[in-house]
Amino acid sequence: MRFRAKIVDVACLNHFTRVINTIAKLAKTCTLRLTVDKLYFILTDKVANGGVSMWCELSQGNFFDEFQMEGVAAEHNEIYLELTPENLSRALKTAQNAKTVKIKLTNKHCPCLTVAVELPSLSTSSRIVTHDIPVGVIPRRLWNDFREPSVPDFDVLEANLNGEMNLKIETDLVSVTTHFKGLGNPPWVSEDGSQNSTQDRDPESMAEARIDIRKLLQLLAGQQVNPTKALCSKFNGSDFKRNLFRLPFSAFRWPA
């Protein structure tokens, strides 16, 4: 089981840092899934208990100049690690003016992600700052707990099929409503894999969900990567689903 990667391009490094900073604001711990082509940061808190779930998918070619990975076995060429994203965020803060950043899976008394930051130097010798971030290796038998969540039938806040959504804030003293128009209604697939149809619904009919504004603020305040789309949904009665916030980095191509 091996992993090493290298970032040289400043724009790629800054964007990757913003991604990690966003994740650090959302989760104390998360799962890092490594494959040959992609990295995944996964958070699977129980939404019914007020948690925030997350699926963040990154194409490694959009960020890394070098990327080598060997999984646990030839037939299971993946690696699953449990880490504290805040530790990775702190390590990357030292890399703002770095010449290169190398990330490697090592074993130093315990499994670690070792981040080596090469900083500019006035002399011929390099200045390298090394951070060893402890991680936990997730065994193969638990991998199925970290698959991409399916999206069941849903309604959104107060919204209809005409692309109208209202966000209401109510207190004892005031009631404020923000209106959004011209929104999209993306297709979705039910848990049985079938494409859902909305033809049997009245386009003018509003569907409602009541949410904890503090949890919504936690999600929105953590965004530093300007995603092109956010999908929010309601299911299981009044539970507001925040477990699919897709960051479509595959839409961006960054220089090598």
C-alpha cells in the first residue's frame, strides 16, 4: 500500500488548500479515499441526528503534477484513510509561497500522511518543512460504508417545479422571506435506480421543510471553493438533507 503525490503549480496548490479549508470547517474527522484517478473526502454523519454529510470528489489530474498510488490489493486498488482535515489544513498554511508540496503515506510509529513543503531560499540549499499527520487505515471490510450516497425523492425548503424557491426566517418579532426564481429542477435517481418523474405533481404547488438555521449556516460558511451547483433536498418527513453537496472540480482543468 503506497501513495505519493506532488503539487508544483501555485494555482493548483491554492485551490487544493481552499478545498481542504472548506472540509476542515465542516468536519472534525473525515475519510480520505484514494484511487488511481481521484481523491474523495467523505463525511457520513447521520443527518437525522443533525449531522452534515459530505461527498467531495477531486480528479487528481486537476491538482497534482505527480500522483502514484498502489492500493491494498490488485483487485482492490484503493486506499481508505481516516484523518483530521484541520491538521492537513494547518500543514498547507505553511505552503502559501512553496516551490513544491509533496504528500506521502508513511509509517512513523503509526500511519501518517507526511506533507513536505519546499520553501524558497536565498541560498543554494532548500528549506523544507515537514508535517506528519496521523491517519487511520480503514480495513477492506468497512469500505462499503463510504460509498456515494443515492438521492431519494425530495422537495427543497419551500419550492416548486417552476423553479421558484422561498427562504423564510421567522422570529417572534419579524418574518423575512427571500425569493429565488429561475432555478433548475435537476433529474434524480431513486434508491431503486429508476429515473423519477415529476409529471404527476402540480408545478405551482410548494413543498416545505423546516431546518435549523445554525446547521445551514455551518454548511454555507465553510464554502471557499465557489461550487457551480449545490443540491439540497428534503426526505423522511421533515429532515433536511445536506448530505450531497457536490463540488464539480472535474469541470476545471488546471495547468500541470
